[in-house]
Amino acid sequence: MTAAADTLVAVCQVGGRLEPAGEHLRTLLPRECPDGLRNHIRQNKPQLLRLLQQEFLIVHSGALNQTVFFAADDHARAALVAAGAERGCIYTCDELRELVELNRHEPITADELLRIHTAKRLFNGRIADGQVDQ
């Protein structure tokens, strides 16, 4: 684990939280947290502080069996990519709106959602107008 995004996901997976506090990073971790994670937090502190200035959510999708990021906008998306998040695993609000709109017209099955996600990752694409494109 070297990227700030990976470190942040690992913090979430152990039930912890990171909060920016000016130039400091407040870490709220369970006692049984691995020491290695604390070291990664220290190593990635500047990147984590920059990343935590953005609006995004980290979600583990059962349908995709993968962790994905929901970014407020393209700026947050770019910050996540710069922090090491996989481009194809980041969904902006616009992309989520498109998926919701598609689902309104005809419900999207879990298999269809997995196919859309796989194509998005494979081609580093984005969802626009109900299509997966570059």
C-alpha cells in the first residue's frame, strides 16, 4: 500500500476516520489497528490532507464486489486519481445521475451494472448520456 487513496480505504476498512485539522491530520483509529497502517498514514500525510479537502465518499459495493469512490465533481475525481485511486472506480455526481436516469427508464440489473463498471474500468471511461464512453 503506497498511495494515499489506498491508505484512506484501509482506514475505512478498519473502522477508522481521518480528519484534516489545519496542517495536522486527526486520526481516529481502533486500538487493534495494525501499526503498518499508522506508518502509511504518516508517509502519506501531505497527500491525505490534500485529498481530504475534496468532497467524495468511499463505498464498498456488494454488487461490484469492489470499493468505489463517489466524487462530487471532476476536481474531486482528479484529486482521487492523483492520490492513486483507479480512474475507472471513481463515479462523479454526473455519472451517478446518468445511472439513476437509466434505471428509471428500465431497471439496471446487478449483472448489467457489473458490465458497465467493467467497461468503465477497462477503457478508463466515463458514463455519459446512458453510454460508457471516453
